[in-house]
Amino acid sequence: MKLLEDRIKKDGQVIGTDVLKVDNFLNHQVDPDLMADLGHEFYRRFSNEPITKILTVESSGIAPAIATAMEFHKPLVFARKHKSLTLKDHLYTATVYSFTKKTSNEIAISRKFLSADDNVLIIDDFLANGQAVEGLMDIIAQAGATLSGVGIVIEKTFQKGRKLLDEKHVRVESLARINAFENGQVIFAPED
Amino acid sequence: MKLLEDRIKKDGQVIGTDVLKVDNFLNHQVDPDLMADLGHEFYRRFSNEPITKILTVESSGIAPAIATAMEFHKPLVFARKHKSLTLKDHLYTATVYSFTKKTSNEIAISRKFLSADDNVLIIDDFLANGQAVEGLMDIIAQAGATLSGVGIVIEKTFQKGRKLLDEKHVRVESLARINAFENGQVIFAPED
């Protein structure tokens, strides 16, 4: 998506060889017009799927996910992160390891909001090692729901997340795909 | 806002004498069409103010706040919660006590995203004791920014938050105002 690539070039900040900071338009300060554009594009790409729910993880996933849910007119459910959970009876839970923070969190979704009747579209801001998406897929499997696809705002192709999802034959649509960071510049993958 | 009151009557769950659970349309599962309606209504009420930024706190505030930001076409900044912060140089921070969880969190916003030139509209899902809004007001004061108003989805008039804000002469617009819970029913304040 050229609009997004241009925005990353203009406002993204490359740190070292594997970190892209986009806190001025995506995950701390958020540009609502861009979110509407991203939601529209995810809808265009997945509108042939019988989506019933949009799923994401708090907090950075919520803005692009609600913009997408607005296009589908279907509910968004966001998983909550917890350090540890004791009462789990009414929850689906999964453990998610963060390579950035080097800690594990449990993510949880109330059983009320996901069932075997659901066709789920996962939306997230980044795909790097794929841990958050795998956690959500675990929860979708527990609910007996169907995963229709995964929509990612920014994918880092050089980390293992995309490969993991391809091996599981999951349909992934990433609006910007980054192959590398070189000399502080972002090298995008060629458009499909 | 009648649409919201009707939704609370239909889908809200009263627990005891002071808790309203709205996790099926506002703060876990989120109805995107309702968010768009709330955003539209906040815009209608505050469009006479020279708003430059929308401010909220992760995570439950993000959905109504981004919907509002979409109407104003101005950036949303969401404060992040931390258990404790060591490096604070580039951040505005405030301490927020949660009466529900009986714990304190620090909330933080990068100094890059708030300045003396900003006119800020705070949006949050609930106003109860007003701790989150007071934390954001503290941060706005640190930045030398101007608070234009506070937009609340659901206010509990019988807790102290609204009184605190009225005493500080802050303009508050709440889309649903709850006076009490009686026998599991929600008693709304009369519309202005």
C-alpha cells in the first residue's frame, strides 16, 4: 500500500538493524485518517470472506482493528494482556512471549465473545516473530472458530512470523512489507 | 444520548450497587457502528472548540477516542500505563489510582506529542472517581497545553469524578449519565 509506505518513509524512525518506531502515527500518537484508509484497504482485501468478528490484542492493535470493524460492520474483540491469571473458567487464554520485552504475558478473551459459528479476521499493527498472532490462533482453535485471515499493518519479512503463518497455510495480507533496514533506511518488499 | 441509553438497558449488566458491565459493546467486544455514532456525537458537542489533539488512556478509551478523532481529523494520543517507570526524561507522567483494582499505575505520554500549542479533548469510556481524567489533566498542565473539554461515554453521577471536574470548571459532556442502580436496573439522569 503505497500511502502507508510513503508514511513510513516520511515519519518512521529506524533504530539499529531491526526496530522501526512508528509512534507518531500508529502506536502512541495515531492518525485517524490513516486508520480509516487502512480499514478500507483491509476490507477490500478480505471482503470476499464471510467475516463475523475482528480480533486483535490490546493496545496497539485496537485503532487499526476498530477502523477495519467499521468497514465490515462486525464486532471487534480485543484480547487483554495479563501477567498471570488465576480465574480462567470463563476465558480462553494463551501465552504470548515478547521478544522485545523478553517477558511472557497471558492473553485472554471471554468465552462469551467467540464461538464455533465465528469466521475471524485477525488484525494487528506489526508482524515480526508472530507470537501475538499465534496466541490469537490458539484461542480461535479453542473456541472451534474459523480463521479467515490475518491483516497486518507492517510486516518485517526478515523475522520468522510470516514463515510460521505460511507454513500453516494462513492467508496473510500485510499493507507494508519490510525486507530490511539499511543505513537507517527502510527497504520495502516489491508489491505483489 | 438515547441510542446509548437504550443499548445500556439492552446489553449492560448491573452487578451489585455500583458496577455496570458493558463488555459486550464497549470495553472487550466493541460495536464499531456504535463507536462511529459516539464519535459523531462528541464531534457535534465539541466542534465549536479549536481541538488539535484527542487524548485518552489505554485500552478501553481507544475505540471511542479514535472514532472521535476520525470526526475531528486530528491525531489521537493514548497514554500508556506502566507499573513503574525508571527512565522518564522524554515523558510526561502522572500517577493514577484505580479504586476498582486498588492499585496505582503511572500513565505516560511522550513529550513529542503534546505541547503548549495544543487544545486537547479528553475522551474516556467511564467517569467514576475521575482518577484517569485527573491524571491526563496533570499531563496536559505539564505540557502547558489547554484542556478544551472532557467527553465521557458513561458517567456514574453518584461517584465523585464529575464533582471534581465541575469544581475545576472543566466542560464535561457525558453521553449517558447514570444516577443509580436499583434492583439490577439502570436509573439514568434526566437529559439536559
